Amino acid sequence: MNKRRIGEKYEQIAATFLEKKGYVILEFNFRCRFGEIDIIAKDRCDLVFIEVKYRSNLNYGSPYEAVDYKKQHTIKKMAKYYMSEHNLKENTYIRFDVVGIIGENISVIKNAFGGI
């Protein structure tokens, strides 16, 4: 299975997990010139930009470590672009969550890094 298909599989697993927690999925794989955001969702009144990271084990570090400063910066730029494209106001409540999947275990860090 190629990386793209593996990513899609775990993004679907993450989406199901998030929906059970009350999130409403708005989009998968939003792409723009800056890159891609895995999942965009609503959690109550928050617009949430979600990065999904999968590791089969911890041999190469935790999935959360993979969302480094550079990746965070890119996600923030994409969030600004998304908000502009969808005519969302600057005072829209947003946050950035990271879903980590290690083997069969899944968890979410809400507000994993600062806003834009």
C-alpha cells in the first residue's frame, strides 16, 4: 500500500474517532499552494484544523513530534488561506488539533499549538 493510501486510511480512522467525540467533519485533504490540511472540522463553535499522524510503533518517535515548528507554520498559513477562501471572519474561533495513532491506539491533542 502506498503512503497516500495509508494516509487516507488513517485519516478515515481519525475522522470516525473525532465524530464519536462530537466533531463534525467539514473537509478532508484541503489542498492549496502551501500544502494540505488532513481534516477540517467543527467542534462546537470552534473551526478546527487537524493534522493526523500515524506510527506503527515508537521506533521513529511519537506521531506528535512529527508536527514540528515548520509543519505548524505551514498549517497556519493554510488555515489563513482557507478562512480567506471561505470568507470567514478573523474573529472566528479556530484551533489546531493533532490526532496521533500508534498501532491501534488513537488520541487527540486539542489546541496542540498556538493560533494564527
